[in-house]
Amino acid sequence: MSDDDQPTFESTESGASLVYPQTAGELRKGSMLMIKGHPCKVSDISTSKTGKHGHAKAHIVAIDIFTGKKYEDLCPSSHNVEVPFVKRSEYQLLTADEETGEVSLLLENGECKDDLNLPTFVSIGEATDDDKALVKEILKAQEEGKIIIAAVLAAMGVEKLVGMKVKDD
């Protein structure tokens, strides 16, 4: 058989690697979970006693980590919920454009990451007050010529600039 006769396998992304299962009863305040397809952080959780039909219920109140919107879910505490893989990274900020919202970050390998925008330039929903305050802080520090370390949160294939700190020389 020659190389041309070999079967070719196309790869696709199933999305399954973006989440993992966890029992609802193991969730705590500050835990991450998926509610209605949104990656959320638990702000309040309470469990009821087992009822006539045998399952204790977990009442979960969580806030979307990207939009700040509040979601609620009620599920048996013995059932599994989806938990997103959430990664927080820090990069040095090179430039932030107030007009276009484009941000340029320096990766550890020396390359530039140019696919992010300032938090006020959102494609879904509206910018929160925290987003607006962060943008003001970033632009002010950049204007003063300070070295800025930007915190980026990534989950479910989405990335967002969520914080910053000024690096001391």
C-alpha cells in the first residue's frame, strides 16, 4: 500500500473537553459550573432535605463569569452538573486602543497576542460597571507609561480581560 492509499481521518472538536462532570452536592460558594450553557461562579448554594421521592435538591445561584448576569438552577444534589475548565493567565500589556478596543499582549515566548479587546467592547450583552472601571484603570496606567500585567480568564473557548496590576520596576 502506498501513502496515497492510506485512509485520512478528519478531526473535529466535540466540545466535550471544555467541561467535566461533578456532583451537585460537592459544589461550594466560589465553585464554577455551567448553567444554561454559560460558565458561572456559584454565589449562593443551599440544599433541601430529602423529600417524599428521595432526592435532596441543590438550589444554585451563580453569576456568569463573562457577562455578570445572574442564573439559578435547581437539581438533585446526587446528580452531575457540568463544570467548565477555567484558566486564568497573566500577560504584559503592550498597547490598548481606546477607539477600537484592540489590545496587544506579550506572550511568554515573545510573540504578540492580538485577538482580545478591552472589556467594554463586548459582543454579548453589555459591559458591566467593573468592566468600565477596569478600562479606565488600564488606559490611565498606559498613559502614565507604567508596565501593566493583564489578567485574562478563559473558559468554553472564550477569553476576556478581567483584571490588571501595575508592575513595580
